[in-house]
Amino acid sequence: MLLTTLFSLPTTMALDVDDEGRTLVLYDGTGTRQVNEVAPDGTWRALTDLGDTCRGARFVPGSSHVIIEHDTGGDERGQLSMLDLDEPGLPTLTPLVHDSEYIHHLVDARAGRVLYTTNRRNGVDFDLVARDLTTGRETVLYDEGGWVMGVNPSPDDKWVVLAKASTPANSMQLLLVETSGRTITELTPEDAHNDQGAVAWLPDSSAFLVSTNADRDRMALRRYDVVDAAWSDVLVDDARDLAGWPSPDGEHLLVAVLEDGEVALALHRLEDGSLIAPLDLPAGGVAALSMATPDPIWSSDGSFAAITYNSPITPPTVYRFVPGGELTAVRPVEVPVKLEHPESLRVPSFDGEQVPVFVFRPTAEDLGSTVVHVHGGPEGAALRMWSPIISALAGEGHTVVVPNVRGSAGYGKRWYTLDDRQLRLDSVKDLAAINTWLPTIGGDPKKAALWGGSYGGYMVLAGVAFQPDLWAAGVDIVGIASLVTFLENTSDYRRSMREREYGYLATDREFLESASPLSRVDDIRAPLFVIHGANDPRVPLSEAEQITDALTKRGVPCQLLVYPDEGHGLAKLKNRLDAYPQAFTFLREHLG
């Protein structure tokens, strides 16, 4: 089966590089993502062999140690352990920061210490902590509240830039923390509708670069000078999102450009931002700016960078890039079947807006059926990335439509605000517009199904609930059935940020109930296939249970698969190879 073949292809993602030219990567050839070390000569060594997925790793400079972040059963409560590379064979993991009730997220490792964020103070707010690796003494660098989602220490350790969730939906506030006195400077207003992306310090710690859409629609690359306390533009493109990473030698700047789901990289001069040359990566893929694609990582001397690249036809692969020299894949994977890139089209919606979609044509006999595959988020984005599910659906003979409905990132601030709060169901109307549009690409609206995970799962349930005459079936993965019970039962640290997007329980309950698929469960006629992890900290299992219970009582065909060792989605290969073939069989039965 094509799905099994594609899921069984290994993927590699870069985590860190050290002064000796070694690279830490996440590699899932064993069925779960584990940390491996790649030596300068290209030889590999497994550093972990856990039953669960590793989440990150960093070299400790000036030592033989590596810090590992890992969780249990997909619960996302990261724990920190340390290993010694001088230990022969598979190194022993020594607990460093362990408390299974709370999250400990690895930020960075410096000589003799590690930086991490944790919500152990109250379960909600995230503090920034520095731990001395010799004495075990911990110093709190920030504990002023909020969900700290990004941390970037300066090379001289004098400053830390924090990005934390702020009041408006899809917005981040930047703070500058002076570490010795814990002086905090607000670099952007807490109530401003700004998103902040990748932050990267200049080598002399005098300034940092940040990707931000402050005062504009698109993400520009801006500079903040610490001494002058002044902002300036580095690179601006009114039609595309930008981000950048300066090399530690002060010579080069890697610039990412996001355009219609593709992320390309180019080398610029750091001094003036001028273009040197685009990187010779394959076209039509993603090389940064994605949760599933780590940003480029420079070596400390700027001699090379580790870049993770993937596309609809290429699994995530680490490349070693030498400025002015080679761009080589660390371990290329040969895909044994021919896959295709999608077409990029636009769908007119109910109010005249144009919904960007990627269309994957069938690569087998055309069944005349369509699967609309909706991304999570809602502020996420469908990018031109590796997806065994999408490619295998096309290989089954389905046309696959992958939309960036309103509310999606990557098409400007205006577009991703069009589904906020009371506008929630406008994004669901985009699904109806896609169904109506299907004949223009040869599709049959009566043979169309919805597939989605997380917020995409909400969209599946909302589609079959609010548009019961349009959809023949739905596959819901860790989706939201009720916005009310979701907000009531999600993890405490997530609730406030999610309320900014969906509405507040205290003031918007009536609307939240009206926009919930569960409130229209009596209208649902389409058969449903539901997948959920028992340890999901984001969308609780109760969301899947209540929608499937309600449909079962009404006699609507509905199947629920629950995996006790998974969280927000399926991370383990064995579970993917159990669940997704069943979902494919379900679609074959209900789409003819």
C-alpha cells in the first residue's frame, strides 16, 4: 500500500551543530523521532532509543554533554535529561530537570548551563530559568507571567529576547530582558496586533533581527539596536513574508521568503542586506518558517549551516550548506514512487474573497472523488510540505484539495484575522465555496469528503454539521466538537491564548455554543471516522467521545480509534500504520 510505503520512509530534521562540525538531528527511522549525532565525516550514531518521541536536543559547548528534551506518550510535558558523548555505545540518559506534572522546554545550552522555560510555578505562566550544570543551582531570569513561546539569548548572555502571547488573537509581544538585573523593556505593545517570528542576534550582541508584521500586512525583516533602542527595516516585501538568520562571523545572512506555501532560502550580505545568491535547493518546497521544518542553524564560526528541507515529493532532509561552496544532503532518501507537486489555484468565496488552494491530482485511476484536507491552527498554514497522507490519497485516485481558508497564516495579517471570534463560521463558509467550485476542476460535489486534524478536525465537524447536504464523509483527527467544552477542558496554560482567537467563556458563551458542531449534531448525516490520542493536552479526548457518542445514538455511522500512548496526533509509526489505512478504507467505502 502506498500509504505504508510513504510513512515508512525516514525523515531527518536538524537540531543543533557544534564547533567540531557535528550535527544533532531528529531521525525517525526506528518508528519514533530519536536524537542522532552526525559526525563531520558523515557517520551516524544513535544517542537515544526511547519508547516516546524526543522533542529537542542541544550540545553543551566546551563539553561532551548533550541536553535532551522528551515527553511521555505525547503528553507534551517536556522533561530534560543529559547524556555524555564520551560514553561508548548508546549513552545513558541522566535526569536533569524532571517533574512529570509540568512542562520544561529546552531553550538553549551555553557553557556550563542550560536555559529552559517551565510552567511549574502555577501550571499556567511560563518562567525562564538558567540552571548551572555543575552545581544544579537555578536562577530565574523571567517570571512576570504569560505564555513565553520564544526565547533568544544574546551571544554575550547579557540580554534575552522573549516573545509571549499577547492580548489580540494571533499576536506576540516582544520583551527585552537584561539578565543580571532582570530589567524588562517592552519592545512592542502588549495590546498591538503584531505577530513576531524568528529572532536572531548579531554576533556582537549589539542588535537582533526579527521577522514581524508590526505596522504592516506582511512579515518584514527588522533590526532592533539595543544601545540606541531603535528599530529599522532590513528587508521588506509587501507581497511576501520574510525572515533571516545572520552568521556568527558577521559575514552572511540567510533569508527565507514565504510565497504561496513555498519557502525559499537565499544568501545575503549581512552588512547591507544585498543578495549574493539563492540557495540551490529544489523548487516547490519548504526550508524554514514551519513548526515541522526547523529554521537554519549556523555553526559558531559561520563556516556552514544545517538546513532542513522538504516538499510534497521529498521527505524532510538535512542539508549542509557552506557559503560559496557545497549544499549537500546529509542522508538523502530515495522515494520509490513518482509523486507530484500540486497546482496553486484560487476559489471565489461567498463574499468575493479568493481562497488559496493547492490541488493534488490523482496519480492513479481517477475515482471522481475529492478529499478536502484542512490544516490545523486556525492561524496555521498549509505549506508545500511532505505529507504521506495527501500523496497517498492522490495515489488512491482521489483529487486532494488543500485550502488556506481565511484565518490561515502566510497570506498577510488581513487574511488571518478574517475568522477571529464572531467571524468563526466565515471560514466554514469557505468550505462550502470549495464544494461549489469542484466542478471547475472536474470534481463531483456529491463525492467530496473532509479530512482535518486539530483545528482542521473542528472544520471537518463544522462542515458536516453546518453543511450536511454537501459532504459525503469526514475524517476528524484530534478535532474540537464544542468550543465551550474545549476551552473548559484544555490545558490551563493554553486556555487564555485560545480564548483570544475563539471567544471568551465569560462573555461569549452563547456564540461559542452556536459555532460548535456539537450544537448541530442532529443535522449531521455524513459518516464520520475519528482518531484521537488519550494523552492529548490540547484537545481533550472528551471532544472525540462526545461527538461519536451523540452520532452513535442517532444511528449515524461513526468509528472512534483511541491510542493510549499518543497525544495531539499520531507520532508513532505503528499507530499511524494502524489508524490511517482504516481511514483510507472508510473513504473508499463512502466515496465509492
